[in-house]
Amino acid sequence: MASLQAVITASPASFAASSRAVSSHSETAAVLVPCASISSRGVSTSCLGFVASSGRNASLKSFEGLRGLNASGPAGGCAAETLAKGGIETFLIERKLDNAKPCGGAIPLCMVGEFDLPPEIIDRKVTKMKMISPSNVAVDVGKTLNDDEYIGMVRREVLDSFLRERAQKNGASIINGLFLRMEVPKDNDSPYRLHYTNFDGSSKIGTPAVLEVDAVIGADGANSRVAKDIDAGEYDYAIAFQERIKIPEDKMEYYENLAEMYVGDDVSPDFYGWVFPKCDHVAVGTGTVINKPAIKKYQTATRNRAKDKIAGGKIIRVEAHPIPEHPRPRRASDRVALVGDAAGYVTKCSGEGIYFAAKSGRMCAEAIVEGSANGTRMIDESDLRTYLDKWDKKYWATYKVLDILQKVFYRSNPAREAFVEMCADDYVQKMTFDSYLYKVVVPGNPLDDLKLAVNTIGSLIRANALRKESEKMTV
Amino acid sequence: MAAMVTLAKPLTGAVVAPVASGGALSPNAGKSSQLLVSCRRWQGRYRTVVNVESTGSRFVVRASDGEGLGSAADAGGNSIVLEVAGLPEEPETEGIGNLAPPTSSPRKPSPLAKGGTLDGPQAEGKAPAAATLGKTSPALSLGTFDDPRWKNGTWDLSQFTTDGKTDWDAVIDAEVVRRKILETNPVSSNNEDEVVFDTSIVPWWAWVKRFHLPEAELLNGRAAMIGYASGWLVDAATGIGLVDQQNSFFGKLLLFISVVGVLAIRKTSDVDTIRDLAKESTYYDKQWQATWKDAKDPEKSDAL
């Protein structure tokens, strides 16, 4: 069963590259500040204008122990913290420190424990979910959860700044700047030169600066510049579109700790539409890979399906972002590694990315700490490949299972009807929540698994039979 | 500046007529400049967008009329939202190939047009469902689901029963109609009338009788015809009788292939379907392994 989180990460400004200004009408300062991704022309004109007058160099430290990190969502924050704790000099470059990134915002229970998140970060604890099929069959999911199990809903700006500040407390330096590009060194000892625009307040549009580091972790999200600079390759991506809607109090009570998932051809041809409760409003959204231009129609359809429950609401924000569908062809190159969305670690079926971003940031940083013996010697690509190897071994099964679920159950309307029908089963709910909340693929009882397999096939066959019959109808 | 650049890129079919001189916005201007964007007709309605205000670094786009983004089923664009961000419209999607071809303009295709590793018509994807486009057959678009036998979110089986025997075929037919209507005209799901119908209330033998048996008959008929014809031909050609044909391993193998073939391949397009399925099942694995292909030391991850 799919879990409910759809993660849409990284800066909205980078998405403004599309000719349609799906802009969040909020404090995105990127509008006035030349953003690297809008057009390369824009960047070079502003850079050229200032190169003459002092590019400010970061003061060179000794080569051992200089690392750079790019951008900071959960991946960057956790990586920086681990690096700093490991005694490595870490720089974290973040464009907008209070950025409210477009995101579904759901985190699994294990993340709270593994990353020591304080309870104040979690806005809501979702303990119930409703899955709604194309013909509006509604199934309640969550009765197998015990009292202290929940899915945490967070605000990205709160989570990101907490992780960043914790990294800073451990010794990482936060640079408020916009990463522009990176110069790859020719040999194994020269540093990487990171060109960025420093918003240190001395000038309204920032001063260009250069940072020299020994290794780079690209944690800059789906439109990663680091990935581009190391030729990491392209990935297929979904466009996720979300509207935040403030609904009346009595309707908000229904969503107190309940999230909804709508499936259907009208809502999305290969994903789902969702209604997630946030701190004081709901986020209604949908996404698609194969038919991106029709995303607004899918969004309207999602709103229509939830119409009765969100009537009278006011849209307070619109956001959209690409979500990667699979990892990039190259996730590490020399002394640069990608983590999080930049690497493409978003699961299929549920679109979950926050936990995997944080975990991959941590694992990559651990590999670097180990490979460099706490910052005393230079690393090389094999250390980063250790991280890739560990990651693939640990989470490959999770990703593959979710891929299979997506291929089987998001194929067509009958498959979705079968999917919702299957979710009514207690065993399915238990297995799904166990694997989602604790990120372990549980094998379960073989007899129950067999029964589950038989029931799944039965549901699929019945739903497809109904569909074939309906095609014969000439009504 | 950059703001104007982004919004002023002409959309296909849109005409931008900046009212403020030169279209330049000084960032410190406290006043608003009007940007009138007239979009081409979209679903029969003429939409004017937008009052673009630039106050300092804020960039607010507000719709001048209270209308929503339009509605596929035309059933609720107005009812929910009182104030909507007016977003510039896109041309109506009519399926593959109706978008501006990326080759004609040197401009990089937007994230909405390109598909990552796919390009061209494959990136644009398949056409949205008829319900999404608002294209439904006239008969069905008139129909809303309204059946007296539907009670409390499921079918009232007592209404299908005569003399203690339930007519499962009628239940199946009713459910088929319900699903068809709802798939072409999706309705909002609400909490008062929750649907709890589950197809497993219809017993397995009803499904078998209705769906499996006719198809089994068909397939067996095909197999019998092919089998008899080929058995006769082999006998005519080699003189080996039916029983002796199957005694050899080769004969058994051929028999197996033909049985599986009849089951699996019903139309010629099934061959392509099977091949695509096989490719699809390993595609994701290949995407994960891609990073190991150019590893300097060939340390392949054993998990994959």
C-alpha cells in the first residue's frame, strides 16, 4: 500500500525556470535576485558586472579537512552535522535560510528517533488515512497503528532550520549564498572551486565569492547544479503540484489527524492526489510523470473530488516542483557525491523523500569521515562509492517493492479499485505501516503472505472484469 | 527585472501588453503596474488576468475576477475558493503532439514539456482521461449515479434476491454502470455517504461463471482447432499418428509452446505488450545500477 507522503523539495525559484510562472506568491526573493536556474544569461551578466571588483575568496585553510556542502534541506543539514561531528571543516551554502520549500511534509516515525527530532517540530501526528478509489469507495487505514505510532507532518522551514542550526552548533559554517557553479580540479589534490554569490548584507544583490574545498556533497535538490557540473545525467521526474487551502474550522476538524489519498484517472494517470493536513490549513495536490502539461486539470479534478470537504476554503499558496523518479545515472564522481533529491532518492508509489534525503546525507557524510580518518587525509571516489554501496544494499529492496506496487496498482482504474480494496485488509495495513514507519521490508508470515497474494490477484481480476464489462456498455 | 522577464515570456497564444512604459519594474516602486495578459479562449471563457504588484521583493499575483482555474467537470471551480492566485493559462491539452514543437524554438523546453530522459512525443505522455478533459459522451454526461438499490454506500442485496436466490449478474451489472458513470463524471467523495462496497461480496463462482467460463470456452476452442489442424497436417506429412506425435520430447515441447501461446498471445499486439512488460520489469533495476557502470574499480553492489 502506498504511504501518503509526496515530497516536493528544494527551492521554488529554480522551478520558475519554466515559462509559466507558477510562482509562489510569498517571500521568494529569487525574483529580484538573479537566480542561476532562470537563465544562464542572467547569471553571467550579473557575475561579469562584479568580477572586476574583487571576487571575495574564502581564506584558504590547510587542505586536509575542507569540505563543502551545497544547499540545505534535510539532506544537507544531516550531512553537515555528521561531518562537523566527525571533525571535518564543513561549509553549508544555502540560498534562503527561511525557505518554505514546497513539500508534502510527511516523515516516518523512525526519522524522529534516528535523527533526534524534538516534538515541537512536528505539527501534526497523522494516525488515520483514507484511500478513495475512482468510484469513491473509501477505505479507512490506520486501525492497526498502536498508540505511539504516527506519521509526522512537518513544515519544511521548521525542519530545515532545525537541522541546519544543529549542524552549526556542531561546528559547521552556514553561508547564506547562491551556488552558481563548480570548477572540477584536474588532479586528486587540488581543491574544488565553488563559485557562489554571497548574501552577506554588504550589497543588495550579493557579492560573488569563491570557496575552495576538498570534497563536495551535492544536496541541492531536484534541480541540482552540482549534478549538472559533474555530468551526473538526467532523470525522469514527476511534476507535483500543490495548493495550500485554508478551510473553515469545522471542516479542519475532520482533518485533525487524517490524511486522504485519491486515486483515479481524473486525478492523475500515474500518481495520486492528496489532502494532507498542515499546521492550520490543508495541502491539496497531485502529480504526474507522463502527462505533465495537464497537471492543472488534474489539480482541478482533485479539488473537485474533495469538494465537499474543502468547500469554503481559500487558496493561500500555490506551489509546484519536480520530483525525481529514479536515481541519476551517476551519483558520485571523484570527490563529489549526490544525496537526497539531487541523487534521485525518491521512492515510487508514495513519492517519499525527506527521510531518504536525511539518511543519505548522513550515510555519505559518515563515509567521508571514515574515508578521510576524521579529516586527516584526502578522500577519493572509492570512499564515496562505499556510501553508494551501503545505501544500495540497505534500501534497494524498499525502492524495488514500491516500484512494483506502483507498476501494478497505478496502472489503470481497475487496478486502483483493486488497490483500494486491498487496503481494507488488516494484514495489508499492518505490513504497510510497519515497512513505512520503520523503513524495513518486513517478510511477514508466509501463510498470510500467500493469502494476501491470492486476494490481490482476485481483486485485480474482479476489477478488470468489471472494466471489460463496462467497455461493452453502450450507455 | 527578472520578474518581468519570467512573466513576460509570451505563452503560446497569449499576448502580453505591458501598460507601464517599457515593461520595466523598478524594484523600489511602491505602485503597481498593470500587466494585462489576454489569453486565448479557453473552454469558451475569456480570461483576463492579473494585477501584478511589485512591492519591494514581494511578487504577488492576484486574479482580477474571482473565478477559479476552470473546471474539467465544470462542477466546482467556483464553489470552493474565494480567492485564487491567477496563474497564466496554458493552452488546452488535446493529447500528444499539440504542444509547440521544441525544435522550432531554440529555447530550452520547460520542465512541463520535457520528460527527463524521454523527449519528443514520449515525453509529452499520453492524453489525459476523457474525464479530465471534460470530454464525455453526451448520454453519460447527463447521467448521474442514482440507483434506488444502492443503500448506505453499498448494494442492497435484498433487492437483487428473488425466492432466496440472489441474482449476482444483476449486481455485477449495476456495479459496472456505477463505475462507468463515476469514472466519466467523477463526483466529490463526502463523509455522509461513504462508499463501502467491496467486490468480494459477490461469491467467486459468480465471477467464474460470468467471466472465466466464456473465455475459457473460447480459448479451448482455439486450442482445439489449432491442435486438430496441426495434428492432421503432421500425420499427413509424416504418417505418425496423434498418440505417437506426442511420445517424442520434441512433440511434447511443441504442444507446450502452442498451449502457452494460445493463452498468452491473443492478438498480435500482445507480443509487444509482453516484450514491454519484460523490459519494464528490469528497467528500474538498470536505472539504479547505472551509477556502477562507470566505476573505476568494478565493485558492483551485490544487492542489485
